[in-house]
Amino acid sequence: MKIIFFFLVTMFVVGCEKTNNESHPANNSSASLDKQLPLIPYPRTVNRFEGDLELKATIDINNSAQGSPTALLALNRVLTKFNITQDNTSATKLNIQLTDDPSLGLEGYRLSIAQSIELSANTDAGLFYAVQTFSQLLANQDEHKPSLPNVEIIDNPTFGWRGNMLDVARSFLPVEYLKSHIDRMATFKLNRLHLHLTDDQGWRVEIKGYPKLTEVGGGSSVEGGRSGYYTQEQIRELVKYAQERQVVLVPEVDLPGHTQAAIASYNKLACDDVTNLTTYSGVKVGFSKLCLTKPETTYPFVKDVLSQIVELFPSKYIHIGGDEIKDPLYPEFIGRATRIVEELGRTAIAWEEGSVADNKTDVLLQLWNDKYDIQPALDKGHQIILSPCSYTYFDHGNYQGQPNTYDWCRKEGVPLERAYQLNPQQFSQVKGVESAMWSELVHTDETADNRLWPRLLATSELAWTIESNRDYKAFLLRVNSILPILDDMNIHYYSLPKLAGE
Ligand code: ACM
């Protein structure tokens, strides 16, 4: 009942948008938040003009976008999805072209719909995002009278890092889930999938020369969770799949703590007095570490692993973890590990605690405790990825007391509204925004969907949309109106009544 009500409210607002459009243009950027088109993340500038472009089952595509493989693949997928066939005699024209417009930057685009449909951008990425917006407009058509609103959209993201972290270490997520997740992320212009590949409960990536990491570490999981690992071939396949969707896979090997799975696989990695040398399926943190007083054992291991990680993942940034460990040699370890990454031609990311080390300033720091004093690191010149737990930890409840969720960071959980309230503009030197789904309590694909959606739509919007276009009520209306897109992608999102604030 409530679902129908909110759907009708949404239809009404969107309907008003379509009929009350005498002015010319009708909807300019932040001027009318209540009349936003049903798009997520909301574009920078939207000028709605009178009238609609009627759509037929055919379209004539004029492609001046050679060298834009991901955009053209995406456009083909969209046409197939909406049963539109290409026909050069069609009255509906779509021009997709590369342009040279500095104001659009590396990921921005222009999408205009009038007599014809025009998509332009400086890059393949920009055109890819133009196609995503086009697809969201297509999804919102009135099925009895297929048409698109006459509109000019000029768009550009706030941050280049629009991320989500999946903890595949505590409980494994299959390749097929990751592929769906990449598709879903790309639909909403998220572009960094951070894979937390190793932790106490599991080691999830094949490392040649260290077979026990996956035989032993890959065979364990948190209690009730899933074990497993990705072969190097599967990682390469995933990397390619993600590249085709403008998503960068950012690997994390969590070091030097959170390493029980590695120690259980190769006992020599532990200090000689350590007795807990077997796999672990509990949920405690902070009890394991690579032995930092055995550098002759520890650093060759770290170097071997990171060398193969770099071979597998083309990401400029490689995450070395660095969270939740106490050891007098910790700062030295982080400094050495970040330099190993640098010697391998990449740049390291560390969780916030890594800021105590003597790192080069291009090392990225990921803020996860709301109250952590990151200022000294900012003063040194580091950039940060924003993942403050009270806004972005999606292992916390969609509502207070949701079964199988955490509340250690915020007892009320992280409802959608809270997730939307993070204001990245309150921080400085921000590289981007990333929400995190830890999996101690997330053991199935359906539960993962429930924890991730619709809250990931908030991540998308915080990372892409300018502050003046963000408004929770307007966002919620748009979320409700794009639910068919989530349904179409078979997402088992957290259900609507509570989402509507019940
Ligand atoms: C973390 O939540 N330990 C990064």
C-alpha cells in the first residue's frame, strides 16, 4: 500500500515536471529541487525545455566517438535493453561524439534532447556517463507514450573517486556477484570498487608460489559465511569487466594486522612466541600480525604478494590496510610497505592509522573513524578518502536494531538519511567518498544487496553531485522513482516502507 502511495507521489511530481514546463528553460540546476528529474546522481545543470521527443522503436545513430569503446558498448547495451534497433532511416537521430570542451573535464558530458539526441564529452568516460544518464531517462518513460523530455544536461562529477568497499575476506562474494555489482555501480556513476581481499578470516586472491594462502586461507571464513578465493585468471576477467564499465578495482591486502589467514597458511609469518596459528572464524579484531621483528621473513612475503597484486590490478592505487594493530614497529612497517608499492610503480593507500608513518605525501589515507585526528596528515599534504563509519559503514543497520547489523560506530545504525547527510565539503583535501560493507554479518548475496541498496545511491550522489543540488527530500523522491531500475537489476534492496521514514 505504502509502496503504491510513494510511487504515485513520485509519478505526480515527475508528471508535474512533464506538463508544467511552459517556461523556457523550466528547471535550472539548484533552482527547483522539488522538480528534479528522476536521475541519480543528480547532474550539475539541468535545463528542462518545453515538450518531449517522441520515441520510436528505431534510432539512427551517428557515431563520431571512435576511440570510446566503453561508451559505445554501453550504448549498445542500453538499446538492446529498451528494444530499440538501429536503422539509418529512422526519424529519431542520436549523435554521439567526442568534443574538446575544457569545462567538461575528464568525466563530464553534455546530453541534449530536442529534435535529436546529442551526447558529447571529451573522453570515453564522459560519454559512458552520458549514456548512463540517457538510460535512466529511458527507464522513466511513460510506456503508453514513449518519449524523452526536451532537456539539456551539462554534467561533471565533484570527485574522481566515487567508491564502494566490499569485504570479501570475512565472507566471500562470488565472481558473478561482483560482476553484477560492477554493473550496478556503473549505472549510478560509481567508479572505484575497493576489494578488501585479505583478513583474519580469509585470504581471497591466488598468489603464485604461496599455494597455502588459498588452500588454507581461502578455505576459511567467518562463522556462517562463505569461503572461497579468486584465481588470478578470474581477477583478470573481473578487471576487464570493470574496465569496460569505467570501474577501477582497487585491491587491498590488509597488513600487517588482520593477517590470521596468512599466518595459518604460513606459520613462519608469526613471531615465534605466537601460539594461535590456525584459521579463525570469529569476529574479533586486532589480535594477529605479521612478525615485524623478523624482517627477513616478513618483507620478502609482503614484496612477493604486492608484486603479484600490482601485476593483476592496473589500479594506480594499491591499498595496504594498516588498520587496528598495535606494535612498536608499526610506523616503520607502513613506511616500508608504502615504499614497496612505490617501487612497484604505484601509490599506496592506508587506513587512517597509517598516517603515523613517514610516508610520501602522495600516499592516500582513508578516514574511517569519525573522530580520528587526520589534520596532521592533511597538514603534511596527504589527500583523504572519506569513509567515516557513522555515515558510510553499511554493515550498520538500515534502521536501529536491524538484525545482523553492527552498531558499534552509531547505535542508531546508518539509515539512508544519515548516509546522505555526510558533507564531504566540510573536509579538505578530499580525493573522494567511499562507503564500506564489512561482511562479518553479511553472508549471502541477498543480505549484501540489503545492506548496500539503496544506501549506495547516497554514496553516488555525495561523490558526484554538487552540494547545492543535494536535498534529502528531493533525493528520496528520486530514489523512489528509480526503484524500477533497481528491480530491473534484480537488487534485493532494503524495502521501501522503512525507506520512506516509517
Ligand atoms: C576498519 O574499519 N577497521 C577500517
